[in-house]
Amino acid sequence: MKLSVIIPVYNEESTIRHVLERVRAVDVGMPMELIVVDDGSTDRTAETLRSEATNVSIVHFSRVNSGKGTAIRVGLTYASGDVVIIQDADLELDPQDFRQVLKPIVDGKAEIVYGSRFLTPAPGISLKTRVANRLLTALTNLLYRSRLTDMETAYKAFRRSVLDDIRLSCRRFDFEPEVTAKLLRRGHTIAEVPISYRPRSSAEGKKIRFSDGLVAIWTLLKYRIAG
């Protein structure tokens, strides 16, 4: 078994090197490839990635910024692992949680695992973020008869075979609701495990906005109807 870690990155010059170091430091018990997709960064992110090229399996540089969803789709074209996990290029999530996210897949108990920020107390999460995530997750559960606690989590791990069955069209943060909706529509069960979470503010570089929540709602509704 081999793990592909896809890291979409846009203007994260202050964190990307640390993220790569933390990912490389994790012993996941299997061969691991790091696939970094620079989504048209305009800061020094690309320069940092070029200096890290020997420590990364694949680095793809996009000329223009097209969004996280596009970057993940590009990363999937390079992924050769039996299991795929998404790692954001900030420091909100800890790669040390890889092992517990991957464990149900490695043990043959699940094909898809989400790392939930809400299965254990997370006092650092703002009320606004909690409400938004609860609303989106509740809508997901209502529309797709699931029992998730954190649909919008960035830590999503999949057996590659389940991703091969769906076609993604996401561009920005609609990756989360689109992949969730399409997998649930196909009858897949999504397991969840608790993860740690250190949220950052907009001033620190957080990019998701209120409008992305509206897009997520539309995406969930659209794929409930359209399939």
C-alpha cells in the first residue's frame, strides 16, 4: 500500500516549508509520495517549493490561480498511491494525525475517512465557524442521509479506487461538498475520526469566505438533484 499526499498551495510562503517538514516527519507505515500543486502563487511560495524540490515527489506550478478544487484535481492526475489524503498548506491541521485518519482504511474497515474537528472539544474554533460548519454538515446529512459531524474538514482520506468512480468539476472550496455529495450518492459510507485543529484568522491568511458557504449550499443541493 502507498500513500499519496496532495498539498494544494496558494500564497503560503510563511508556512509551506514547515508543512512539508511535518508531513515528511510522519511515519505512516507505508511508502509516501508528496504532490504539491502551487496554484499560481504571487508571493515567494514558488521559490520555496523550488528549493524543496528534492524533498518532494512532484511539484506542479500553475500559471494562474484557479482555486483549491482545481489544484486538488491536478494533484489527483499525478497521484499513484492506493490511498490519497489532502493536506492544506497552512498549519491549522497536524500531519501527526495522519495515522489515525488512515487507520480505518489500513485496517480494511473503511474506504473513506474524514478527520472531524468536532468529535472532541475544540475551544479555539469561533462561534461563526461552528455555526457555519454545523449548518453545512446538517444540510449534508439531511440531503444524503449521512451522519457526519464535519463535512467541511480538510483532512479527507480515500482509497484511490473510490475516487476513480467519480468525476470532479470543483474549482475553489466547493471540493468539500462536491466530493462528499458524489461519494454519498454512490452509496459509499464515510467514517470519521477525531483530529486536532488550530484555526487561523483572516489576518493570518485564512482564505475561505462567506460566499464560499453559499457556494457549498448550492453544490450540495445541485448534486442531490443532478447526481
